[in-house]
Amino acid sequence: MSIPTYLENTVKDYANQAKAAYSAPINTDMFTGSQFVAGEDPLQTQAINMARQGVGSYSPYLQAAQAAQQQGAGQLGLAGQTLGGAYGALGQAGSALGGVGGTINQAGSTLGQAGQSLGGIGGTINQAGQSLGQAGSAYGGMGQFQAAGAGAAQGAANIAGSAAGMTGPNAYQQFMSPYQQQVIDATLAEYDKQGAAGAQAIKDQAVSSGNFGGGREGAQLGEYQSNRLADRAALQGSMLQQGFGQANQLAQQNFANQGDLFGMQQGLGGMASNLFSQQGQMGQAQQSLAQSQLGRGSAMANLSGAQQNLAQSQLGRGTAMQNLAQSQLGQAGAIQGLSAAQQGLAGAYGNQINQQFGLSDFQRQGMGQDISALGSMGAIRQGLTQAQLTAEQNRRRTGAYEPYGRLTQFGNVLTGLGGGYAGQQYQDPGSGGSPFQAALGTATGLAGLYGKIFG
């Protein structure tokens, strides 16, 4: 198609302008590069630094709880040793009381000999000797109950020693489920399978809407993968925490069961102690009867003065041994009181452990809320900064391509005047939607990510 004569000069001018415009290279550095990417907001930096400082912040509380647990276990061990000493003293008292019975039996035998020498009157003294012998048997029987009490005490000491071995920071490990890792792996595998299906759904939606391979699809996939990774980490942490909590609860229940057995064993020792006291009372009643019978034959006791004096000496020895046994019983009671005080101190250490765990949870929850708030506000401010940078980038790009737009429009006008078909209308390369809305969407996604990580 020939150019009309009246347009020849205009077309030549257009050609010169086009040659000059398209020959000059565009300085793309004016509207590309990292200068148009918003940097990390100070609030985001503060949130990240706070999160780093919070890593391991529970350690002092855990160390304090472990120290209190070790001290409590030590007190339980001391309580067991103290109870062992108490029942050792009770055993010695039982042996002494058994010797009392033997000495009283000797005194009864001596009185019996005196009764034989007195004839019929001596029969009364023989009866007194028999009563004393029965008293001696009663005192001698006290030894078996004393031995039973000592055995119960030793059992309680053994239980206390076993309970002390069930404490410490690794006590929960023997109660961990051997299948926990298999369950976690299977759960995460299923979660990854579902996540892949969700990503494919986003791609399918992009294909159906004609945006496949576009920036919107990439943004949706990026946000979806970010949220899914955060949820996956939270799911894994939840299952690990649940396994640890169950194992720790079972360890505490086992420790409490040992304490119950310890109390039952102490109860058996108390029952043996009561039987011991009842047997002593029976011996005292028999001894009182013998003293009454001796009173009936006191008129004739002078006939066997030498033998009676010997019997009294033996009875005095028995009384001294009985006093020794009573003193040992008092010592055992004092030792039992000390053991009870040590058990109370161990309980106080248990309360301190719970308080340390409570302080640790409160401190970490408060820090998590602060980190989430700072991260969310920082993400919003970063989004606003990004919107401003994007707007400036679009302005510079529009300015760089503006001469080409004018030439395109000019060429379309000339083509129309010459009877040809106008080309495609020029499109501003910087008119890609609101930069503020795009940045705000990014900021909203970042704020949600902060909430999931640090919330």
C-alpha cells in the first residue's frame, strides 16, 4: 500500500522518532532489582530476637524442678534409713524383753525349790513360781511380735529405696510407648498425602480459571505450603508432647503406688507393735498374780530365805532388762517421728516441682503472645512499605515506556489516515492492579504465619 502524498512528511517524521526511540536502550535498573523489595520491619526483628531468647527459657525451671526432685528422693531415702534404725531399736528391745522372760523363769524355778523345802506351805510358793513362769512366757512371746515389726520396717525401708530409684529426669522413659515413632510417621505421611492433594486442587483451579503458571497461582501455592508446613510441625510437636505427658503421668502414678505400699508396710509394723504391747500387758498381769501368791506364803518365806533372796535378785535383773527395753522402745518412737518429718520434707519438694513447672508454662505462654503480636504488626507495616515500593516501581516503569506508547498511538493514527488497519492499543506495563491490595494480602499471610509459629 502506497503512502498518500499529504502524509509522506509526517510518516518520515514518525520513522525518525521511532528510530531514535527504539535505538536508545531502556535503563531497567530504574524499576527492577532488590531496591523494590521491602526489608524486614523492626517489629519483626524484635519478635525474632525475642523468640531466639525464648529458646530454652524453660531450662532454669526444669533444672530447679530436677534439683527439688533429687532432694525429695534423698529425703525419702533418709526416711527409709531412719525407719530401718527405728525397727532395729525395736528388735533390740524385743531381745531384751525375751531375756526378761528367761530371767523371770529362773526366779520361778528358784522359788519352786524353796517351796519343795517348805512342804505343804511351799505349795503356795510353787503356785507363785508357776505364775511367774507364765509371766515369763508372756514376756518371751513378745519377741516374735517384735521380730514381725522389725520385718515390716525392713519391708518399708526396701520400698522407700525402690521409690527413690524411680525418680529423676529420665524416670518417664521406661513408660514411653515403643510404637510412638511409628504412629507419628504414619500420621505425618497421611498429612503429606492430603497436603499434596490440596496443592493439586490449587493447580487445577488455576488451570480452569486460565491462570495456570501465573503469579496468583504461585502466591496461593506458597501460602498454602507455608501454612501446611507450620501445621505439620505443630502436629508433630503435639504428638511428641502427648507421648511425653502420658509417660510422665504413668511414672508419677508408679511413684505414688510405691508410696501407698510404703504406707501399708508401715501399717503392718503398727499392728505388730500393738500386739507387742498387748503381750507385755498380759505378762504384767501374770506377774501381778505371782506377787499375790507370794504374799500368801510370805509368813513361811523366812524358812527358805537364801533361796528367796536369790529369786529376788533374779527378778531385779529382769526388771532392769525390762527398763532397758522400755528405753529402747522410746528411742524407736523418736526415730519414727524423725522419719515422718523427713517424709513431710520430701512432700514439700514435690510441691516445689509443680510450682516450677507452672512458672515455666506461664513465662513461655506470655512470651508467645508478645512474639505473635509483634510479628503481626511488623508484617502489616512491612506490607505497607512494600505497597509504596511497588507503586514507585510502577511509576518508573510507566515513565520508561511512555515514549513507546506515544509512538504506538501516533503510528495507529497514521495507519488509519492512510487507509490501513490500526495495530493493538498500547497497554501501560505498570497497570497491574492496586499495589496496596497485593501488599496487604502478603502482610495478612505473614501475620497468620507469625501467629502459628509463635502463638
